[in-house]
Amino acid sequence: MSQAMLQVKTASKHFLGLKAVDEVSLLVHPGEIVSIIGPNGAGKTTFFNLLTGQLAPTSGEVLFEGQAINHLPPHARARLGMGRTFQISKPLIALTALENVMIGAFLRDAPLSVARDKAMAVLEKVGLARLAMRRAGDLTLSERRRLEVARALALQPKIMLLDEVMAGLNQSEVGQAIELLQGLHAQGLTFLIIEHNLKVVRAFSERVVVLDRGRHIAEGSADDILNSPAVIQAYLGDGHMGKGGTDVQPISTGARP
Ligand SMILES: Nc1ncnc2c1ncn2[C@@H]1O[C@H](COP(=O)(O)OP(=O)(O)OP(=O)(O)O)[C@@H](O)[C@H]1O
Ligand SMILES: [Mg+2]
């Protein structure tokens, strides 16, 4: 198989006594779509933060295209080709959609006019071109999620890490978002996604990794994993599955205030 795009070697993150991520290893190859699922508090977002540099691991190593990147800050990892969205998106609400995306484009292209053209092309790609001049604060939730994807795309990533980018969307918006991601995947983008909506996991991912209380407890095809007793136990076992549900299985919504 080709060289891994992303390799995580027994990464851990401890917050005082809490093992938020506990010796998790992972390989993502170019062109793959890998989903990470797990109950609320399983350590999924913390794991992402170790990959994109918002947090330093307590132990373990992260490699991107064979290069050790533990020492690199987030912007340097973004330049290498790691794009991500955040569970709690923070667009600059007073700026327009276009300006928000231009900020990402600037990291790659210094001249204003080039950054503007690139940003416009990205907005086109995610279906937001007609809202380019709208203030980010005036966008709907679903439009804001697209904007979040657009901001990450403006950095021309090789891999996109999406942290619950579907949370709070209605069924038809989820369908449109899956279409968008499938289109980007067809153009060569690799995906690592945290997703609570198991319909999305089934429809979109080639491989699923399950985290529970910081540990990697299962990995396999979407069908195998979503039918696995260990996974069902992790969600339903002892009342730490979180609130809400999807129409696929009782599972947390992932929604945050
Ligand atoms: N900065 C921090 N300081 C202390 N504890 C933290 C910190 N960040 C996360 N935690 C704790 O680490 C654990 C994992 O949190 P994390 O946000 O990674 O879970 P998650 O799987 O993303 O959950 P959710 O599905 O609710 O988004 C939780 O118990 C959380 O309270
Ligand atoms: Mg999270």
C-alpha cells in the first residue's frame, strides 16, 4: 500500500488524571475516508487537536506523509496540507463569507486579487457563491457549516478533518453536505471525519474507528463496526452515551451549546 498520509503512533493526551486519549494509533492512506465515532467525551475532538497541533500529546507521535510533525504549530501543519473544521465553528461574523475564506487563501497566496479569486472559486465549489457578500453572522447553520468547509478548503489541503460538520442539519441539508463531500473526495481529497450521524458514517466512510473513554476499541468497515456488539455496548452499555438520537441507532447528537 502507498505511504500513509497520516500516521498516529500510540498517542495519548492526559488532562491531570483523565486519559482523554489513551494510546491511540491510526493510519490514513491517500484517498481514504475514515470516520471516528464514539460517545460524548470519548476523546474524539481531543484526538483531532493532537493531529492538527492545537494540543501537544502527552506521549506518542504524529506523522504527516512520513514526516514527524509533533513539534509543528497548527499553521505549519495547515501549510503541509492538513485542513480542519471545528466542532464549535467561529467564523468572523462581521466579515463577509468571501472575506472569511480569503483569510484561508492568504496563507497560500499573498496578493489580494489572487486570494480573492481563489476564495471565490472555493465558495463556488461549496455552493455559497451567491452569498459571498453576506456577513457570516447572517448565514444559516447549514450555510455556516459550508463556510467552515470553504475556509479549510482555501488552504488547499490534502486531508480534511471534519469535526461533526453535520450536527444540527436537517435531513435534506445532510444529504446536500454528503454530496459536497463526495464531490471533493472524487477530486482527490482524503477525509478523516468525526461524525455522530451513523447514516452519514454508513453512506460516506470506507473505514470506521471507534473511540471509547480515550481508547481505540474497534476498527473496520462501516457495516461490520455498526453491527458490532462491542460498539453497541460502548454506546448503550452503561449510560454514558449522551443525549438525543438519530434514526439509525440511539446515539448522541453531538450538539453543543
Ligand atoms: N482542555 C481540557 N482540559 C481538561 N479536560 C478536557 C479538555 N478537553 C477535553 N477534556 C476532557 O477530555 C474528554 C474528551 O473530550 P473530547 O471533547 O475530546 O470528547 P469528544 O469525543 O469530542 O466528545 P463530544 O462527542 O461530546 O464532542 C472529556 O472528558 C473532556 O471533558
Ligand atoms: Mg467533540
